[in-house]
Amino acid sequence: MVDQWAGIRERVGALGTQAANSKVFGSLGHRWALDEPLTESGVAELEEQIGVRLPEEYRTFLLQVAAGGAGPAYGLFHVRRVQGRWRWEGDGADLADLSTIAEPFPDQGPDPEALEELLAQRPEEEEFDEIEDFDDAIEAWDEQWAALMFAPERTAGATLISHLGCAQREWLIISGRHRGTIWSDRRADDLDLMPLLDDDRKPVTFARWYMTWLERAEHAVLTSPSST
């Protein structure tokens, strides 16, 4: 696994020197900067705090490449020790409950019958004579939707590692059957948590996720006419 990350930090740094690097989505956010890697003692302390060993691909990345920074979308969330406690930092990182990260990530989403029933009850504007009444009704419905879709137990065993904008994020599964894979979170758009899949419909692991981003970024930047 160490060999898998050999030269990655240098490749990311090289992209940061190219005139065309702004062509990569999110690069104006992370600006191609990488944090320093964590030490073995730091990772061990983090794992002791959360009560579980990190997936190996992600663990070795933290040790060999960086503790956060340049990466997919607006970058990889930072792993930092603040006032004696480890945490992930990034847009929405606090949505992850670190006290449940050692619990298995659930295999299933919300109860299908409850979800279907709630969707059938969604208010429609034409059903109301006054717009204020519709606003009140849809607000109440949104609260029920959030309680069902954003229930804390739905993301036990996972931590957020990337932000795509517009409240869309990506999770790394730490514990359970899906350990080590990346899941997309589109609940802000009334969709659901879903695993990222490759062209063969296989779950995307952390290393595949990061390397695919890097390879595509290199292609976009290094083949651009403005590349130096």
C-alpha cells in the first residue's frame, strides 16, 4: 500500500505549478495544497479516540501523502488535532458523529413504506388557496423528511471527507460491511445516500476515488493548450 502512494504528493504539487490548473473543478478551493502527513503516533491516537482502525487505503494515505487538502471536488477534509481531540474539518464535517464511527454503517436506508408514505403526502402548491398556507405545509413536511432521511443512525460508521458544493458531500465508510468505500450524499436534493460505483458496478474504494480524480486532473491540465 505504501508503493501505491509513492510519488502522489509530488504529482499533486506538479499540477499546482501548471497555468491550466484552474480548469479542474474545485481547485480554487484547495489550491493544490496538501497538509503534511500524519505520524504513526498521531494516527494511532486518532484511532484510539474513535475506537476503530481506519480503512487501510485511507490510513496509509494519511501517513504517506497528506492529512487533507488537494483532492476530489473542493478537496479532502483535513484531519486535525484541536485542543487534544482529533476531528475532520471541512464544509459540513460536523454532520458526522464521531461517537458512532465504530458502529457498523447501516446496510439499508429508511424504511421503504415510511418513505413512500411520506412522499405521497408531500404538499403541492395548487392544493392551497393561499401561498402562506402552502409555505407552512411544505415547511412541516420538510421537517418530517429531514427526520427520516437525516436520522443520525443513517451515517453511523462513516465520516465526511469531501464537499461538492450545494450541500452535496461524500462519505468514507469506516466500519461495517461497506468499510473503505465512498458514498455520495445527495439528500439535500431529495435523493439518498448511495455508493459510488466504477464502470463495472463495483464499489469505489478510497484509493480508486482519489487516484481517479488525480488521473483526470492530470489529463485536463497537462493536455490543455495553456499548460506550461
